[in-house]
Amino acid sequence: MSINNNSEFKPKIVAFCCNWCSYAGADLAGSSRLTYPADVKIIRVPCSCRVNPMFILRAFEKGADGVILCGCHPGDCHYTSGNFYARRRMTLLFSMLDYIGVENGRTRVEWVSAAEGVKFSATMNSFVEKIYSLGKNVRLEDLRCKN
Amino acid sequence: MKSEKKQAEKIKEISGVNPLKCMKCGKCSATCPSFAEMDIKPHQFVSYVQNEEIEELTKSVSLWKCLSCFACVERCPRDVKPGKIIDAVRQLVEREKDGDYLSPNEIPELLDPEIPQQLLVSAFRRYRR
Amino acid sequence: MQRIGVFVCHCGSNIAATVDVKKVVEMAMCEPGVVHAEDYPYMCSEAGQAKIQAAIKEKNLGGVVVCSCSPRMHENTFRKAAEKAGLNPYMVEIANIREHCSWIHKNMEEATEKAVILMKAAVAKVNLNTPLQAGESRVTKRALVIGGGIAGIQTALDIAEAGYPVDIVEKTPSIGGRMSQLDKTFPTLDCSACILTPKMVEANAHPNINIYTYSEVEKVSGFVGDFTVDIRKKARSVDMSKCTGCGVCQEKCPNKKTPNEFNRGLNNRSAIYTPFAQAIPNVPVIDREHCTKFLTGKCGICAKVCQAGAVDYEQQDEIITEKYGAIVVATGFNMINLDKYDEYAYSQSKDVITSLELERIMNAAGPTKGHLERLSDGKAPKEMVFIQCVGSRCADKRGKSYCSKICCMYTAKHAMLIRDKYPDVNVTVFYIDVRTPGKNFDEFYRRAVEEYGVNYIKGQVGKVIPQPDGKLLVQGSDLLSNKQILKEADMVVLAAAIEPEPGVRNIATMLTASIDTNDFLTEAHAKLRPVESPTAGIFLSGVCQGPKDIPETVSQAGAAAVKAIGLLAKDKLTTNPCTAKADELMCNGCSQCANVCPYGAISYETKLINDHGVREDRRVAVVNSALCQGCGACTVTCPSGAMDLQGFSNRQILAEVDAICR
């Protein structure tokens, strides 16, 4: 990890992982002891198409600094076509988010198969690095619902 | 050579061809009516561009032997269109020369509406030398 | 609010070495709803499970969070343990603090902090969990096989042998399929009919197999274990119970001008016909489109000559409705139409033929009685040219993007057979690549080259030009010597691409089975579930799933049968309770969810809805929980938010997001 930890910034990063490929890929990264920053917290969903844009908006509203969605490779979806739906929805959502001020770098869709522990870890490392380079997600702060 | 790399990119841009799609079946050369007169054969054009060996292509007599019949374009199973590559190389060579043989104003008079436009354009390139 | 217990596992030192488990327990007690928290070295052990069960009973827990390894590992273990203690198994959530935390982080402080957050997310989720009941549905112990080729026959035989009744529905008048049209099979060169006919006879004689030939599936409803299928039995015009198969009607039929489909149209047949001599059932059909009796009303010779009185001009189509537990699709393939390949002169010359036509020519029962001859003038050819990959591996719109897989081998077979039987015939094969993976396949191809002297040329043919003298001029590339070759040939054989039988898209639509852009049926998983359709209860056998040769087809047919037997052997099916559910009050019946559902699990009903005292009929979405696999595509598509996924509800996931971002 080439992350500069001297700053106070501790990003909050939410990773949505589909149960069949990416979550298993994350498990493989774990059992292969491939490290990535602890800032990433994984939420298990049955399929990438289960991720409602609402969940991502909520994450940013609550102060997330980055959201990544991982699914099966195109054509390998456990539910045959879920990841295609996810890809379309996210393309639209991310461009809208970019428009309202959440830079494209803070959102990402990646395909990670159950056999790609290395890719999972590498993806998370590069994503976290990107979030560090972008810094705190300040622009939406005013919009946040403070609990 | 850097310029050859650039030239290769230019050829791909002009022709719209991706040489990586080629599966090396040779149907272009099989179908070419000018095959015998060519030094570099149509299927070789694809790999020359892929390998960025443009210098040789620009010196090739094939450029001026290709009839632009587009049989290879029509029949290529992989949509690689070697004929378009040849045409693009021709264009590249032409662009580096100077002066026009015809002025644009003379063209309408010489035009026969029956001639396919592509043939016309490529004929200009061929006979302008 | 649930009464929640949190159980933190040390996993020996796997977790405890990097995560301060005591701290996690301490923090858990601060979470709203948590009434119990403890840690233990091995939660998954007998003793660990007993601790969970004791706590459920003592503290009357309504929800359990286990902070341990991946839910993919032990979720089931803990669910079962909870169920034994009287808790609904779906009230258990796992916080993955091993694979996703302790194993990948080295800093204890960091790892503990993350473990606490993962625990909090799981607590937040379990707070919103609702008890779910796995449903049950019954299984009709009968299978349907669509297609009576070798794939369908083998699947039906295997299912029947296991003791379940099977129906085969075959579109043509006889079972046998493409394999019955072949002459010899690679790489052993057995006669195709000799190995297929016994299987056909066995299927016909099997007490558990019922064959509907000249029939098509018309309508499919229901779901896994309980399909209802309408089969149209087309009018044969011959009474199957009376016909003795003597064949006199076919001999006497005066109308012998109908192209013979079985011989790929290379010769003609009578209007009343059986496709081939070994047809099963050996009962002819009247082709009403070509029969003089049906066209003009004058003839009726077949009825007159039939001693058994089996010919029945009044017969009508019959619809049979039957229930099935499992459906196997074995619809097979056809050769592509070569109209778009005019450079090969297929439509201009009778001597340019496809490989399947060559099979018929080589076959003793074929149009030339097995003699290799030119169809134009009946002369024996001296030069034969084979062209590979005609329409296969194409990126353009004319052909297919895939490799048809069987052509390299059957071309080697044809070349070898011709060189063997007619040593004076020169055989040239133009190839792009020779692909012969398979047991004894490459050896077979090498034998064609080395022992039989078949001339293989690397390069594609550009065009075939019919000459005035009847010869064919083949212009092709020889890439290895960088030459253009002009070769005179007497016959040209095109290895045309194979494509799924055109009717398969219609069948897939009826079955809600997914199909790819090439019209091959999609498997549930490309590697791990290759014979199952993603639609539960639908299985795939043979070329309908992708190009394959006979041994592969037979093994896949067996695999599909095993999957179907596995389903039929069950009395009841437990259904995954994590399915979508529509809120009837919010649903506006827009159909968007049904459009995205890959399983066809959503239908619409008009229901009397009591919306806060207003009673009215509304069209609302209803999810069939036996079909729903729980992907959640519909939940996101629903514009009114009426659709939700049980076990992964919007509120649950939002609660997790909130807990993580808190």
C-alpha cells in the first residue's frame, strides 16, 4: 500500500458485492491474505442488480467518500443478466452524481469473479488510493442529514 | 521508429480498420483480382499495419495495383476490410506529396453518375501521380 | 425492536490475533437492541453452537448476529443451530470479520475498528429482519423432452431408466434427428444408422417413454416441478394404431415431386412418406401441402391401396395437455442458409454442396445410392475441394461469430472416406485453422494427411467460378507459400456453419429460458451448471446449448437427464424464501418488474384492494415464489417502490449503509 497515512483523513468507503462472484472474490482475497485498506466495508447483496441507486445516494448523504459496486463479469451473472442492469443503472447514476458534484472517481463499477482474489484486492487498493487523492467528500456535506 | 507508429495510427484512423480483428484466413488475397501484380499481398497489408511497418507499405507497388474493387472488403469474414487499409495507405502517400493534378472545379464535368463514388476517389489517388 | 444476541468468534487465533474480540463484545452491548453479547474461541463448534442456543432460550432472543468467518462458510451452520433453539433461521446474520477483516489487516486497532463497524451493520440489519418461511411446492413425476434427436433420445432413455415416465415431442414424422442423416461418424467411422437405430428402437419400446412425433409444443405454463404443457399433435392423416408400415401407399402415390427434406432436397419423395427406412414410428404421414387429394380432392389412391384401412383424410390436429415436473430442451441444429455466400456459387451450381448434402450422397440410402457423383451430370468427380469455415467465425452479419466445432473433424472424415473408396480422386481442403481437440481427433486428422494424402492448404477460398464446361474454378489463398491458387474442381463441399434449430427461440420464449444472441440457450452457469437453464426446472441437452459433436451431445444428454432425475426424485421442493414481494397497496401495475425478471416469475392479477378504506379492483404484480430466484432486479426497477426483496430489503440494506457511514 502506497497510501500516505500521515493525514487525519480516514475515508468511508462502501463496497457492494454480489453474493456469487465478488463477495466470494473478497473471501478469496481474505483467505489468500491479500491486504487492502480497512476503510473498505463490504455489504453483501444477492446480485449487483439489487443495488438501488438510492443506496448509493444514501451512502453519500451519510458521508461516504467513495462507493464501489462489484459484480460478476458480463455474461457470468448468476442470474444471467443482473450485472447488465446494474451497469446501465450505474452509468446513468454516476454521470448524474458527477454533475451534482460527486466526482466520477468516487464511484466505480468493477467485475470481480469468485476466482479473482488478487483482482479484488488490487481493485480496492487502487480505489482507496483514488479516494485518498480526491480527499474528503466535502461537497455534499451540507446536504447531509445529521443524525 | 516513432513516425511509423504514428503513420500506423493514422492508417487505422483513416480506414477505420482494426487489424487485430484479422484471423489470418487469407480470403482477401484469395479473392483479389490484382493479386499477381502485387508485391505485398492484401492480407499482408493487415499484418504490416499491425506490426507498424509502414515504410515498406508506402513503397509498395500494390498501392497502385489495387483496383478498389472492394471484393476483399465485401467478403472478409472478420470485417477487417484490407481494401480500406490499402486505400488509407494510398491516401497517406498522397498527402505527403504536393500539388493537385486536378483542381476541384474540374471534377463535376468529368463525373459520370454511374461510377461508384469510392472508385472515383480512389481512381483519383491512383492516377494522380 | 428485536432482542439481539451478538456472538463473537475468535476462530482460534485467526480472528483474535488481529481483532480485539473483547472490545467488539463491549461495543456490541452499546448497540440498540442488543441484550446479549459474548465471545468464544470456536463458535462453529458443538459447544459454540450450544452457547448460541442457550442464549436464544434464556434471553428470549429475536435475532442473532454471529461475528465470524464468511457467511458462505457457516451461515447455514448457525441458521440450523438457531432453528433448533426455536428461532426462525432467517433471523441470523453473519458479520464477516475473518476473510473481510482479520485476515487482511495487520494493525490491531484498525482491524478492531472495522470489525466493530461490520458488527454494527449486521446488528442494524438483523433489527429489520423478519422471520421467513421456506415454501414448498409439489413435483409432478414426469419429464418432457423437446426434440427427438440423439440428445433427446439419450436424455429420455436415461430418465426412463431411472423409473420416471418421459414424453418426447418431435417436430418431424420420425425421431432420429440429424444423426440419422449422417453416413459415418468420426473418429471411428462407425456407420451412424447402425449405432443410432438400436437407441431409437430402445426408446420406442421403453415402457416409460412415450413418443409424440409430428408434434410441437404449443404452450407452456407453470413452474419448476409443476409445468403444464400443450402439445399439438399434427394430423398425420394415417391412423397409427392401424398402419402396419408396409409402405405400399408410398410406392403407389402418384405425386412424387416433393423435395425430400431428409435428403436435403437432393431428390424427391412421395406426398405420403416416412422420412427414411428406419423411421420410428414406421408410420407415414401425408404432406397435405403437396398431396393431390388435399390440393384438388381427386386421388385417394393411398386409401384405396391400404389393406389396413389406416389412411384417414379427415384426421384433425389434436391438442394434448400434460403436466411435467421437468423439461429438457434438445432441439438441435440446422445448417445455415448459404444464400448470402454467392461467392461460393452454392445457388449457381449443383456441384457446390454442403457437407450435410455430401453425407446424404455418401449414404447408401441417399439420392445417389452411395455413389460419389456430380449432381449436375452424374459423372464421377476427379478433383474435390473442401472449404472450411463457411459462415463460421464471422464478424460480419452474413455468418456466425462462433466456431461450429464439428466441421474440421467431419471434413477430415469426408476426405478420408473419399480417398479410401475412390483413390483416384484428389481431395484438397482449404482451412484457416484445423481444430481437433478431442480423444483421438488429431490423430484422425493426421491420418487423413499422412496416410490418405489429403492436401490441406492454409488459406480461405475467395470465390468459386462455375466454368462453361461444368467444372468449378476455385480461387483461394495459400498463405504459407504466399500464393493465390487457381484450381479446377469437379465438386466443391462447403463446411457451412451450424445454427440452432430456428424454432428454438419460440420454445425458449414459452419456457422463459434465456437465449443468447446466436439463439443458443444460455446455461445457468457457464462452467459449473452447464446443462441447466437459469430457469428452474429447464435443462439443456445437445446443440441447443452450443455446437458439439455426438459424444459430447450424448454425455451432455446424460448430464441433463441426471439433473432432471434429481428434480423428479423429490416429492416437494423447498423454495428459497429470499424472494421478491410486491406491496399491493403501492403497486401500480406498470409491468416494468415483469420485463426485467429473468425467470418470468412476475405475473399480474386484478385484485380487490382495500386501500385505506377505498375498495377497488387493481392490476397488481404477483411474484411466484417458486420461480423467483431472488436477484432483486425488479426491486430497483419498480418506480413506485412496491417491490422489495425479502431478506435483502431496501430498509435492511439502507440500515447497513447507515451503520457503515455513521
